[in-house]
Amino acid sequence: MQRTGGFRRKTRSKLRKNVRSKGKISIRKFLQKFIEGDKVNLVAESGVQGGMYHPRFHGKSGTVGKKQGSNYYIEIKDGNKNKSLLVHPIHLKKG
């Protein structure tokens, strides 16, 4: 039996952009820099699929770990486990 659905299944409202920002990708957010230990919020930019985390982590906060290429490792707490996500900076917001 095959699995129904994929990565963005049931995310129609979760990953929807505000009507005033549709079609726009902020170059400022794309090029933002973080240092190790910064607190960040995971806020998906649905116009850019590359470097996006799994939608179950949408809205979570974490700390920046190391950098890999143009992406960052984000350490988050998921229930009782510590998890590490590799995320592009366009999907991150300082907080």
C-alpha cells in the first residue's frame, strides 16, 4: 500500500501567505545573517521551497547551531527530544 500525500499535505492554510505579500520574496530576509546561539522563530516563506523544514515545526522557536553552506542548523525541542533542522534563512525570523 502506498502512502497518501507528501511533504505539504494538509498545509493549505498553514503555509498560506498574507494577501498583501503574495508574489513577493524579501531579499532582506533571504540574505539575513545569524550567529551561533541566536534565538529564531520558524516562519515558512511558502514562495521558496528549498531549505524549508517539515510543516509540523511551523511556528516553533529554537536556537541557531552551526552553519552549513547558506543554511543554518536550528536546535528545537520537540516533546522530550532535541531535534536539529537544516533551514534556509528565508524561513527564519529573529526572536
